[in-house]
Amino acid sequence: MINFSFVFLLTIALFVGFHEAKCRKNTVSFQNKLAKSHSTLEVHCKSKDDDLGVHRVKFNGHAYKFRFGDDIFIRTKWDCVLRKGPKMEYVQGFRAYTGGFARKCGESYMWIAKDDGIYLSRNGKRVGQKLDWRKKKQ
């Protein structure tokens, strides 16, 4: 006789597998639009399991981006720190992505660093300014 818990776990595994095949990865990107200073943007992002290291994005250069799938049991979170300025004296730390209670598929978050603040565009739609720069205390 087949154990009910085995059948239940097998059903869940099959459902997750089929759903995973259809689910496109999410993307978080960072663009440098620091027009006044033309300074380099420094980006450092981490999740619970991954540290992506420090990346430098040149003014009007290629965006830095990373792709990932949502964890279905633990809400995926990406925390990032952006720095700018000749001595990287302007900084802002924030949560760049938070997964939902249901898996998100194909979401796109574009963070745009400008001289007056940090802006967000989600799924190609401009959200607006979300954060201000803070100057580090020396």
C-alpha cells in the first residue's frame, strides 16, 4: 500500500517541476546616469545565500544585471549597496528585490543612479525616485 505522505510529496514535486519549467528568471539591473559627475557607480548585492561581490558601472555604460529564480519556500530578497563620488563617499543601502508569497516570473527591476537620487523602473514602467544619496561620515 502506498503511503499517503509519499503520494502527497510526489504530487508537490511534480507541480513545482512543471511550474519551474514555465517560470522565466527575474532580473535586477543597475544603470549609471550620474550626468554631472560622470563618476563610476559601485554596486554590491547579497541575498541570504549569495554574495555577488562589488561591480563597477561606468557612466552611460552597460548596465550591471543579474538573473535569478524565486525560492518557493523562502521569500527571495536581494539587499544592495550603491556608492558614488570621487571617494565613494555617497552611499545608499536598500532592498532591491523582495519575492512575494507566490513565485514571481520574469519580473524586471531597473535601478537608475542619478545625481539627485536613485530611481526605479519596474517591468519597463517608470516608478520614479525611490531613494536619496547619503554622504558617509568621515
